[in-house]
Amino acid sequence: MIVNPSEFNYRLALGSLIIAIIALAAFGFANYRDIKSDTDFIKQEKKLLRQELSAFISQYDALELENDSIRLQYDTVLDRAQSALDSLNDIKADVALLSHVQSELLFLKRQSKTLGIDSLNLLIADLENKRSEISNELTRQTKLSQQLRSENRFLNKLLESGTKIYANSFHAKVFRENSNGQLVLTDRANKADQIEVCFVLGENPLVNPGNKQLFIQIVGPDNNVINDLGAIEFGDLSLIYSAKISVNYANKNTEVCTAIPGSDEFEKGLYFVSVFENERRLGGTQLELN
């Protein structure tokens, strides 16, 4: 078989061209697939980074900070996060840009953690200061309360004492009755017939006016009560008295006098006179008979 050399060369060139076209098409398809895959990856990464940065920014926007220094640092971090988010909107974003944004996001997260610790430490310090202030205030209030209770007790006692009657100007005289029935002063025990006790109830507008029950007790040299009228009980206390009188008290100075006879002959020596309002002793005096 005779082959035309020019025809053979033509077929060989055509075959080589076809093979080259097929190889080029295959290479182009492979490149297209790789490019499409890279594009999809970039889109997905942009979406994820955008979501993370948006959540990061939203979290910072929700913070309410009172400390100026910490708030300034938070604002700086927020600006960097917003800048990183804005860069993702660049239509020409590529793998290098995504890598930069990822690094920025990691930095921001570390910075956020550090600021969170600083904020927590400041919060703890602030709480400690407030606890100390509250403790000091509680101590002050406790002392003030104790002082007020003490003053209240004092005022109650003062008020209680201020609403009671008081007496002054106590004096006692001894009289004998002469043949004419007149009372004559004496200091002789064997001549004495009675002892006159006088005193003054002081003015006190705080006392309830009305009848006041008073008791007079005279104790002789032998420690016996003169003109013993018996004992009266006041709770656990008892009082042996020589005389009992009722005085109409009108909140003014009121002079009171009463005579107490001797049940037996008076003895020489000292006589002690006491005046009581119920069980409370108002005062007294003493006298001596020869």
C-alpha cells in the first residue's frame, strides 16, 4: 500500500491537535472546579466570620460599663471588630483577607477575655469597697442604736422621776400639854406628850394632782416605832408607820403638819423621823430629847 507522505503528516498534525484540545479542556475543567471550590469555601468562611463578628459586636453593645478606663478599652476592641466585619463586605475578599480576619477575631477574643478579667477584678474591688462601706455604716448604726437606747432609758428614768412628788424642809418639834390644855415646846423626855412633824411638798406640774397617801415613821432610841399603827405591805416590802395622812396635792408648794402622840413615855435620846409616799422615802429629820 502506498501512503502519501503529505496526507500522513496532515493526519498526524490533526490528531495531535485533537489530543491537545482534549487535554486543555480537561485541565480547564479541573481548574474551574478548583476555582469554584475555592470560591464556595471563601463564601462559607465569610459567612461564618461575619456571624461570629456580628455576635461579638452585639455582645459588646449590650455591656453597660461604669469604669471609664475599661469602657475605653472595650470601645477600642469594638472598633477593631467593626473594621474586621466591614472588610468582609469587600467583593474582592480572598483567602489572605479571610486569614487576616480570622487572626483579628482570635486577637479580639483574647482581648475580650483579658478585659473580662479586668472588669471582674474591678467589680470585685468595687463590691469589697461597698461591703466595707456597708459594714462601717452598720457599725455606726449599731453604736447609734445603743446610744439611743441608753439615752432612752435615761430619759424614761428622768421622766419617771419627774412625775413623782418630792418633799423638803423637814422639821420636828416636841410639845407638852400644860394645865390649861395648851401645847408648849419642850425638849424633856419625861414632859413630852407628842411630836409634831412638818414638811413641804414641792411644786411639780408633771405630777398628777389629787390625794396623795403619806406615811410617817418615828423610830425611838430603843429602835421601836413610836405610836406603832401596824405594818403595811408594798409587794415584798413592809412599812411599820406611826401616822398615815392624805394630802390633796394641787401641783403647788404644800405645807403639811401632823402631830403624833407617844403610846408610852418618851425616852431620852435620838428620834429619827421619816416621811414616805407609799414605799418611797421622801426624806426626814431627827430630834433629841433630854
